[in-house]
Amino acid sequence: MKNIIVSQFIVLLVGTVFAWGNFSYELYLWLNRQACTIGCYATTGSLVNPFFTPCFYGALFFLTAFILSCFLLRLQLKK
């Protein structure tokens, strides 16, 4: 069981870093008034507020799942 929890922790860590990195890049482009060409709204090519994109909400859900995984791992390590 411990191996599954550690694997989950690592996958969620990588996913969280990737999601927030993608959101940060979109935010950087939006603040510099550049259209994001590789992000969540690449097809529109317009300036879209990154806080209203699926990337932001995905990053929030990844962060929530990662935090819950941290608590689960901590409980498993205490046993």
C-alpha cells in the first residue's frame, strides 16, 4: 500500500508542477499582452484572462489532490 501512495504522490507532484507551469506561462503572456499560442486557448489566438481558462481550474484541482496526497502519505509514514 505504501508503494501505491508514494507513486500517487510523485504523479500528482509532477502533474501539479506541470499544470502551474503552464498556467504561469499563460499568465506571463497575458500580462505582457501577447496571445498564448500553445496554452489552453491556443485556437482562439486572442487575449484570454488566464484565470478563466481550464488550465487554471485544472491546476487548482491538481494542487488540491496533491495536498490530500501529502496528508495521506504523512499518515502512512506515521504507522
